[in-house]
Amino acid sequence: MIYMNCDCRKRSVDASASEIDQVMREIFQLLMNISRDFLYKSGSVPGSVDEGEYEFAECVCECMVLLGSFNLQSIAGDSSILSLYLEQVINV
């Protein structure tokens, strides 16, 4: 997965920390939106999620955990995003 390749890289010395944090926050938001949609669909209509969707949700969760492992500092300053991130990682 391309995401895993770029996410695990260390920050370069010439890169602005604020620019990197902004990109990481956008990736967090994207993954959290996907997670939220899956959690809503799977919780509102039992049996509406097929095996392929579960596998995709598993990949999304793995990406969220990986992102948090290497870039949690990007969202740590925003307690509402951080708490939503943690809640979704636990629930997916």
C-alpha cells in the first residue's frame, strides 16, 4: 500500500513541520471519514456489510494505527480530533 510507504518515512530536514503536520491531519481526516462511514453502515443495518467491506475496513484501521504510531503529534494538539481518532481505532 502506497500510504504505508510514505507514512513511515522520517521528516526531512528541509521540510516544514507545519506543512507535514497539515498533510498528516488531512490524511487522518480522510481515514476517519472512511471509518465513520463504515461504522455507521455496519451499525445501522445489520448484515449490510459484506466480507470485502470488512477487509477494506481492516486495512483502513491498520493505516490509522500506523499513522498514529508515526504521526500522532500531528493531531495531538487538537483534543477533539485526537479523541475521535482513538474512538474510531478502537471501534473499527
